[in-house]
Amino acid sequence: MMNAVEFKEVTYLYPNGMKALNHINLQIPIGTKVALLGPNGAGKSTLLHHLNGLKVPQQGTVKIMGEELTKKNANSIRQKVGLVFQDPDDQVFSGTVLEDVEFGPRNLKMTEEEISEVCLAALGNVGMLDYKDQAPYHLSYGQKKRVAIAGILAMKPDVVILDEPMSYLDPAGQDDIAGLLQGLNFLGKTIILSTHDVNFAASWADMIVIIMNGEIIATGGTELLVDEEVIRKAKLHLPIVSRLFKMLPNVDTLPKNEQEAFRLLYRIIYEEEGRFTY
């Protein structure tokens, strides 16, 4: 099966000679939900910028949906990969919400009928259709993020990338974005996001990628987030539920999220009472 993203020996140096990415190798299957984690300055944003042609490899190759990224085809690659910036004010700037979402499709030379269809559908998918005639500066931070995502969806990308989508959102806003990302994945989109939130990553992602000093130090499932050696090396924390269960005696396997914690707690309680066979 074709991968949505392939990095092969990708290296990128800043003008001062520092390696932002150092021989990156990565494969992301189509339809995967990926959480990219690492400390500030690890190379997360630089890696994301290689996914939609904002940067191109100085060494190595990047393929998006089987097509190799080059300077010549960077614009066409951006039609396959949509990038949502960390701050929606960098992306949402038109007079009305609808005009903002229409910006990308108009640059793709869609017909007026096509533009109306894709933009209204995108706003509906993010729950912002009722706000289409409002000025973006009247919206909350979370609503602006939804509009930014709608602007990307209107371009009909195969891959949606988000740089720290939960930053500066209150808990309710974070829940809204998490549900939205889940829905986009149900629609068949490959979702790749950078985050510092190991709790969110543990409950949402299919695939974890951990980057440190421009190098990928681990890839795999969410079990990486309870690998104490990896977490320590990446300067991250174990998920909260993992830290709680780590304090309990006779717990051999740490749960990664609330669902696993409930199942483990249920087993512990009923085994102690002699009424449960696991």
C-alpha cells in the first residue's frame, strides 16, 4: 500500500550551518493519525514544513502520495498537503469567514460553483457554517482555528498537518479540536500534528514519532509514551495516568490513557477480591 509520506535520508541545514534535520527516514501510511513529539528546537516545525513544500530537502528525498517533492512541484504538492499554522491569525485574514475559506480554492482556479460547494462543505465539517458571514476578528481563538482548518479542507488535501493545534486553547476548545481531527480521519484524511501534550497523543494517535536534535529517536505505537528510557531521552513526561499507576505496587504494564487505566483498575480490584479471571 502506498504511503502518504516518505522521508529518505533527509537533511536540512540552517544558514548558520546547524542541522535542523539530520538523515531523517520516515514512512507514514495513508489514513494514519500521527503525533510528532519532541522538545522546543528539536526540528518538529522544520519537518512539517518539508511536508508541504515550504522547505525542500537539501539532501535526501521527500515523497507525498508517491510524488517526490522538488522546487518545481512544491505548489502542486501543497494541493495534496494542507498545513494549519500554530497561530490562526497567521492564516485567517479576510473580511469574512467565507471569503477566507474561499482564498485557496480561488487560487486553484476552481469555478464559482465548485468554490461555493467545497467551501460551504468545509465550514460544515468544522462546525462553522453559521459563522460564514462574520468577520474573523469577532471569533474566539478556537473558532479561528476551525476556520483555518476549513480553509485547508476546501483545498481537498489528502494530508492535513497541524502545528501545535491545542496551544492556547481552553479544555473545551481542546476537546472540540480533538473531535474535529477524529472526524477528519474518519473522512480518510491522514493527520499529522506536532504536540507537547503526551496525554492527548496517548489517547488520539495511531503512530508516535519522537524527534530530538533533528533526529528521529523513536517511531512506533503509543506504547512509546510509556517507555521511560525514550521519554527521558526526549525530555518528555509520561502520561498522567501512567505516572499515577507507576506509584501502585505490582503493576507491570503502565496504562497510556484513561480507557486502559479503567481496564487495569477493574482487573486489579476484582483480582484482589478473587472474583475476576483475566
